[in-house]
Amino acid sequence: MQAVMRHAACCDEEEALEALAVAKKALGDVDIHYRERESGYTALHYAAQYGLVELATALLDVGSVVNSQTKDLILQNTVVQAAGQTPLHLAARAGEQEVAQLLMARQADVALLDVDGFAAVEIAKLHKRDGICQVLGVSPDALDKEDLDNRAVKAVEAGKIRAARQLDVPPHLRQVYTLKAVWSQDECDFVLQAVKAAVSKSSGWTTDRHAAYATTDMPCSRVQEVDAWVRESLAQRVLPELAKRHGWGNGTGSCLYFRDLFFVQYSAGGQAGLALHRDGSIISFNILLNSPEDFEGGGTYVEADDTAYQIDQGDCFVHSGKLRHGIRVGVKTLPESYTLSQFQGKFVRQVGIGYIIVGFVDLDEDGPAVLRSLLTADGETPGADPDVHRSTAFRKLCQQRSECSSADNAGQLCGDLGWARDQEEAVSPCLCSHK
């Protein structure tokens, strides 16, 4: 369903329909409840917003929730689209009459209000979509435009307050810090060598996994040679330190999980840094994998401190995901006694490159933590096959939590626990409804 969402967000109806067909064929049942974490959008929201009638019809046919509501959409420190909007709200805003008619025929609730108190027909009137008002059974003239305008002004101010609250950094997370020598030089070299090997064997670094602030990266789960070691090492050396420092859980880190874990390459010839941004996590960290002598400058710039924090190889820099920050890796300066021609070839390409591993960490005392406890409990059997071990744990979790039977939800948990989704069929997670 993630592929359907990605194509729908790009207004690519044909590719989205093809991805939906593939998902139905591969899985039988499609995860109709999949939503974007940050926006709360479903694929149906995008189809409604962009007038993708055929896709909207196909999604409704497989059971997509017609009245699913969004989260606040925040840009530049203010809410630009209120939470609580249904696909009908978005179709009304965009003036997509055919989609609106389809949604009405599929029992869309015209009375649902967004968080600012606006119904879809009122959204249509505010955006001068009189035709939509007629589709929704209300004469545009029956709506008080002056009242709507006054309410819209108040909604903007209320949105600014909600945005500030959401982006506010809790006191215990306002200070950044460094965990020294989390990995040794040998361990960093070992991991980096495996990353480079994985990149060379695949189609290269990925550049499209983070839509708003794209990085040249490689998911940890795709570096199978070190994936399990990396996750176990971080779970033992980093997560407990985060938990103890911030008072999360019992201090062991068992209530924390990796929402995303990936390797990043910064280079003058490619991506030299990352603009100021916020992460979608409670807390984030990065570990420098190569020597700081390999490049000039560099480090994580934190806007609130107006400081670029630099670390040594193996150090772990930690900060709140809500703190605006950026990353910059400069170019290594060539000695004056050498000419560029003397540095051509592989060596030149290696100079001026910084490699880090980035972790987005969230607090969750439910799903991933439950699965981790199951893995721990079952892992005490001497000689137990680790793949069978994971499979058994997933089956137990599926018995406890019905929503974990969806392929996408389970895939996220798989990634959190070091299971690579493209492993052989024999080591599938054995999900209850997706065997």
C-alpha cells in the first residue's frame, strides 16, 4: 500500500492503479488502513485531492475508509491544513466534483467537521467551489460568507498555536549531547566496509526515501552483513543511555525502537549536506563512521544553539527530532604541493566524503516492545534457529494484535527488529493472514 500511496501523492494514477493491483495479487487482502505518519493521509485522500476518479473508485472497492480524517499539516511553523479533513473535504477544497459525487455515493459523511469546525461544504464555499456546494446538496447562497471568513481568520490563529505546541521541544530534550566512542575505530571500519559493499552490489545509494528532505542513503536493513550486529549494538549501547537520561521506561531502552535507521553519504560531488529541518522522531542520533580528517568542516548544526557540533569517529551525537538542525560536510583541501591530476582515480573520490549512520528513535511501550519481549523469551533455547525464532515471535504477536497481521505494519516491525523484507521466502514473518 505504500507504493500506491507514493504514486497517488505524485498524481500518477496509472502507476498507483498498477501498484494496487500488484498488492492485491501478492497479498490477497490490502492494508486499507495504511496512513502517512506525519499527515494522516490515506491513498484515498490523495486520490480525492487530485481528482483521480478511477483510483478513488478502486480504493473504495477494496474497502478504503471513506471518512478517514487527517492530521494537522504543518509547514513553516504554522498549520496550513487543519486536522480532521476527510477525502470529501479535500475534494471540496480542490473543486473535484466527480470525486465528490463518487464519495457521496459511497456514503461519505457530509456532517463531519475538521478540527477548526468546518464541514466539507463550508470548505467548498471558502474556496469558491460553488459547484461542489450543489453536489453536496447545499445552495452556495445559503452559506454566510462573512461568517465563514471570520471563522477562517480565527482558524489560522488557532493553527499557529497548535503548530507551536506540536513543535515545542520538551525541557529534557532541549540540550544536545554526545555519547563518546559508542563504536571503536575497528567497528566503524567494519560497518562502513559492509555498507560500501552493499551499495556496490545494489543499484547504488537511494535518494527518494525521505520526500521533504531527501538524503543519499541506504537503509540499514539492506546491509544484511551487519544489520543484526548494528541493531543489537545500538540497542545495548545507545538506547539504554537515552532511556536513562530522559526517564523513559525502566532505563533499559526496551520501550524505545528505531522508526528509521539508515546510512548516509555526504560528499562535495554529490549531496554535501542537508538544509535546516526537523525529524519526525522523538529523538535522533548520528554516528560518524569515518575519520573527521577525511573532510573539512562538517558536523550537525543546531539552529537554537547557533552551533555546529562536530564529533569523532565512533561518537554518537544526540538531539531532539523537533530541534531544527542541518548537516554539512565540506571538501577536503588538497595540499598545495599536489596537482589535481595526482589525486585522480579512486582516492580523489574518497576524499571529502563523510559517512554517518542516522537513527530516528520513538517511544512505544506497545508493538515493537512487545515483540522484542517475545524474541527475548523465545531466544533462550540453546541452538534455536534465529529465523524460526523470529517467525515464532511474529506469530505470537499476530495472535495478540490483529493489526499486526497487515503486511505494511509487520514490515515496519520487521525493520525495527532487523528482519529484512527481501529475505528468502523460507524466513518470512509467518503473519497469520499473510503466510
